[in-house]
Amino acid sequence: MRQGLDLQGLSKSFKGSPVPALEEFSLSLAPGSCTAVLGPSGSGKSTLLRTVAGLEIPDRGSVLLDGQDLAAVRPERRGMAMVFQRPLLFPHLNVLDNVAFAATIRGVPRRRARADAEAFLDLVQMEGTGKRVVSDLSGGQQQRVAIARGLAARPEVLLLDEPFSALDPELRSAMHELLAQVREKLNPTILMVTHDRDEAAAVADHLAVISEGKLLQHSTVQEMYTRPASLQVSRLMGGTNEIPGTVRDGVHYSALGAHALPGNHQWPEGPATMVIRQERIILLDEHSPGLPAVVTGIRNRGPRKLVTMEAAGVNLHAEATASPALATGDAVRIQLPTPELAVVGGTSEHRSAPLTSPDWKVLA
Amino acid sequence: MPAAEVLTARTRPRPRTAAGHGTKARVQGLLLAVPAVLLVAFVVVGGSAMVAAQSLGLMPLVGRPELSTAAYTAHGGDLLVGVGLSLAIAGASTVLACLIGFAAALIMMQGRWCGKLVAAMSSLSIPVPHIVGAATAGLLLADSGLLARVFGAAERWPDVVGGQWWLAVIFEYAWKESAFVGLVVAGTLATRSVDYEETAALLGAGRLGRLRHVLLPLSLPALIISGTIAFIYSFGSYEVAWLLGRPYPEPLPVMALRLYNSVTLTARPEAAAVAVVTAVVSLGAALVALACLRKIPLWR
Amino acid sequence: MLYSVSGGYAKVPLAFDQDAFDRLSPALLNELEDLKPSLWRQGSTYPKSSGELDALYAGGQVDSTMTYGPATLTKLVADGTYPATTKVLTLDEGTVGNASFLAIPSTSGQRSGAMVVANIALSEEQQATKADPRIWGQFPVLDSDALSPEGRALFEQLPTSPVVPGYEVLSKNANPELAAEWVPALDEAWRRQILAGG
């Protein structure tokens, strides 16, 4: 019976580090789900993965797979495979024998192990490379072989530790496609660590946001963007708009006026900060209906622009297509559509403007 | 599917370094090494040629030069026995050194205090000269040595020093060379073996599986190289066998030295003949090792 | 031992000749072969040098050793290297003894200087100092009857040894040393028949 992976209250500290790498971290993964763990560097993501794999022993807490506590189970018996940021293909084996490694270890006859490995090479579209020497392959090819090698071990849980971060963007999207195929065909439970929000959104059905070893939120990808559990999550997910105010009867009151919140949720009364994704703010010309605002800065983001505005003393950010010719100092109108609004508890200290680009690498 | 196109485009191997540039750098590197190589070649080739000529009767101390193999046949039987004995001693001590050295390297890799202790002990024993090591081994292992006294086994103590099986000699070589092998192997394993071990563990390999399928193959080139160096050293050095061995049969280097130092100066060509045989066998060992290395994919 | 099995040193020509060697050596080698059961490790192997034999004696592995410098024994027994029960064994047939000698190469460019040095080395003071077991412990080469009274006094001041008997006892019935040419022949015969014969 597959019950999935259950992490209960994992804590782990390292000698010489004042901050625990993991603190009371609990997470449940449904079998066959794909969860991406997002967080800045040093937030404990990799420690989490290593603890699940059994490479680190948690100070407290337990890892349960299908209801069985894995505390006494050595890494090689956990039925998990891990793909690291570096491919780590065994240099003394050719491509095919790398993929056949798990089978060889289990004592499967060589011929069968190799035939099996061929199938997995096909799966990662590396057919015909089996006889090659590992060092002849490019980085992306090696990483695909590493994934094939992990999958050939037929793991119940596949752990991916930033497996695509060293690849260039187009190759990365190809790998996302590959991962989708793997899920379709083999359906392992996948726990993936990444610092790339777009990657997480592209491959995972669930996100877990971690910071300083603590789980901040675990939800579907969509919810993570639209219903952040806290200001911190909103910021970690790249949200930049924070409007302090108060909630009464499902309506948020602030310097921007009264905004009705989505009706499908029970919003707590009292001081609260309203958030809205910058992609969701509707930007209109100054003769349209909406809140008046003044453009204070424009930054080019490829095909789109990040527009900084001030409306009633509140700094706001909106992503606009390149078409309307906007300039700093222009007067505009903005609309904040109700379904896109969310509030998080408490008032926020005002973030100092202007905002830097919400880039994870900068955060790192 | 656009992704597939990207993938096929990527499947081609990366072009190697531009040929022109690579050749130029290689020539430059060779030129830089030339002075040292010339000097070494002069000493080694010159010395070997002299010894070979002497062994063939072309450079007698007295009398006329005359090409002959008399020096090789003078002690024909002893020479063959010497080759066998030297091979056996060097072989046994190299096998032991590789086993112990590999185990030591694995312990060093653990990185805990015992690993550091083993690493420190190995590093300390490297600069000890073999002759000091041999004297120490003698004091420790002789019939009236420290161990025999500690265990109060004066009468029952086995013939370790000067015994039939050359145990003390093999022990001394194995001890010294295992430190060397251990440090060389640990050096090659240090960089990435932990990552590979973890990867292998997560693919289901237990301790023995990792040892056999990961650590051993990864260390194999270093083991072969350091083992060959250890073998050729033990094969060609005389002082340990001379101090801890028995007078008959003689390993080749001991025989060469005895003949060279003989009161009869005309025995010098015979000493040279023994030295030539020693050198030829060592060269053969090095060639065998290179042939083994070529078969290992990791060595390329 | 060659003297002994040959019926005395008078029977062995000091200068090497192959006939004498062929005639005399079989008895010697047979005797050595017969000795094996009484030897260290039953004669299956032998120490490679007199130094090694001394070490075996010092370690209590063998009951006797050989030396050309019996005067050194006093010190070796005193500092505990050799057991206190060490005794010098003099044989009725006598022992082989030799004396160190000084030579000047025929090609020497400084003969006169070398002769001066040789004279100093042969002086009564130098010889008495050399004979002192606390310093070197080698017997003098001087004839005691020819010494000056002062020189004689110097030698009489030397301590008597509890281990080593006097020179007159040791040198009694002294046998002469064979010529150097005997050495490689005897050595090779011993190596082939006794050592290799295992």
C-alpha cells in the first residue's frame, strides 16, 4: 500500500552553525506527487533532502515511508534515489553500466541489467550512447544519464537536489518535459529542491517554502502565488505589492480605499496586509476608471516591463506589456481585481522602496 | 516537440580543444621539460649502458675487452634463484602494501579521529629511510628482539628475521610501502569519493557493494601506479634484504652488491650482470603495469 | 679449523695453491657439515657477518662468537652488551692472531711524512693508549722486551681485565694467518657446499 512520504518534526543542527538547518519540519507527500521545496540558499533545503535520503541523521523527528519509520534503515535500503546538482556519473563505468549500476548491485545478470538500462536510456532520449565514456558527454547529457540511473533503481521516492540548475535555460525546459514524462510512466513520489520559482511551478504540483530550516507553507502551486500564508512567503514567491490596512467583514480598508476580498475564504478580522501579484494589477491610461497613480520608475524585463507606481502614498509594482508607451511621471489608472487579492495577518513594516529585482539569486 | 530538437542538437559531443592550439601548448610543455629530461636521460641511459657494457665484458678492469656472456652464466643457477626470490619478496610485500594501504586510505577517508591518526602515522613513516626501518624491524622482530622478549617467547619465537620465508623483509617493505600506497590512494579518493559513495548508497549499494563497485575501481589506477613503484623499489633495493634476510639464497640486489664488493675484482662484470637482470625485470614490471592501466577506462 | 682438520698449521701452505686447496678443503667442509646440528638454527642459515654473529651472541642466541680484538671484551662485558659470564676461549692448538699494520703505498708522494706518522703511531705512548680497553682495546705490536723503562711502566699501569686473560696466554701457540688468496676460494667453497647445501 502506498501511503507516501511523511516527514514529522525533523530537526537538525550542525556543529559550528548557530542556526539549525532544520527546525520542526513536517511535510506529507502523497504517493506519486511532485513537491518542489523552494527557499533561498542556506535555508536547509539540501539538508532536508539528505535527511530524507538517510545521508544525515536528524537530531529529532522521523521520516516515514508508507507508514514505516526509516530511522533504522540505511540509505541503501530506503528505496530512494537521488540526483544531485552535479551528475556524479561513475567515471570508471561507461554510460550503460552507470545506468545499470543499481541492477548490478542487486545481482541481476549483466545481460538483463544492460537491457534494462537501455530502456531507461531510451526514456531520457539518450539511446545509443551506452558504450560512450562518461567524460565524452556534455553536462546536460550527463545529467540525463544520472536521472536514468536513478530511475533504473526503481525508487519509490525520487529526490532531486537542484538537478537542473547547472544547465542552460533551454536545456532546462527540455529536462522539465522529461520529468513530466517520467512521472507519467513511472509515477514515483518526487521531492525536488530548487531555488527557481519558475522551475518549481513548471514541474511540481505542490510547493513547500522553507526558510531558515522552517516550513513556511505547503500548498499547491496556484495557492502559493494567490494565497500566501504570510508576508514572508509572499516575498519569497516574488510578490512585491504590500498594502497595509484592516479587514472588516471581508473587506480590506487601506489608503487605497475599500477592496472586497474573494468571497470563497474566511478572512480574519483586524489589521492585515493586502497582497496582489504584480502580474495581476491592471494598468490603464489616465482616462480610464480605476485608482489614480503616478509612474515612478520603469524597468525592462525582456518583453515585459516592471512599472513602479505610487498611489495614495503606497508603492505598487505592476508588470505591463511593452505596448503602452509609459514614462516616469505619467499619470495612470490601476485596477486591483477582487479574485486576485489576498491578505496576510498583521501589518507589515513598510518595505523600503525602490525594490530591487525579486531575483532569488540576489536573495542568495 | 521543440525540446526534442534541442536535445538532438545537444547530443553531439563538445568539440575538443582546437587542434592547433593544443599542439602548440604541447610543444611548449615538452620544451620546458627538455633540460630535466636530458639530465635524467644522461644519468639513467649512460649508467645503464655502462653497466650493460661491463656485464658483457666490454669494460674489464684488466685485460682486453671481449664480448661474452660469461658474467651471466657464472652464477647461472643462483641468478635464476635470485630472480625468483626477488620477485617473490617484492610481489608479496607489494600485495600486502596494497591491501594495507588501501585499507588505510579508506580509514583516512572516514575523516574521523582514527582517520586523521592513520594519515598522520602514514605521513610520519614516509621520511623514515628504509635502512632505519630495517634496523627497527630487526630490533622488534629478531629472535632476541623486543617482541620476543615482551611475549617471553624466546624459544618458540618463529624465525621472522633471517628465516626461511623472509618475513621480516616482507614486513618492512609492506609497512613502508603501505604508507606510500595509502597516501597516494587517499589523495585520489579525497576529492570526490564521498559524493560517489553517497550516490552509490542511494542506488542501493551497501558497504561491500560500494567498496567493490565504486571505491576499488576509483582507486585502481592509483593502486596500480603506487603498487608498481613499491614493487620496483622493493625489487631493486638491497639494504632491507641484506639486514633482515639470510645469506642464501640471495635476492638480486644483495647478490649484485656482494659480487661488486668482492675481494676478487674480476667479479665486477658478474655484479653488473646481476644489476642488468634486475633492471630488465623492473622494466618489465613497469611495462606490465602500463599495459594494465591502458585497459582501465578511468585512466584515459 | 682448516689447520685443525689438516693436522696443524704446519701442514697448510700459507701461500695459496690450488692443489693444496683441493687436497685440504674436503676435510674442512666435511667437518663444517658435521657441525651443523650444533649450530644456530641447526645450520640451516648463517649470520652474514661477524657483526651479526656478535649481535646474536649479545642477544643470547648463540653461545660463542669470534673476534680479532679480544681486548674490546672488557668494555663490552662492563657495559652489559655481552653477558657477565663471557669467557675467552683459548684452544690448545692455539688461535689465529694478527696484528694491525701500517703500510705506505708505493705510489705515495709524501713518503717521509707518512713515515713520521707511522713512527708516532708505533710510539710507546700511542700503543699504550691504543691498548687501554677504555679507549680502544687493541693489543700493542711492540715487543715488551724491547721497551724502555718508561714505556714498560705505561703498559704496567693499564688495568688488568677480569674477562680477558693476559697477552701471553692469548698469544700462546699462535697460528699464522693464511695468504689473502685463500679467502675467496674458501669463501666460495663454503658458500656452495655449506650455505647453499642448506
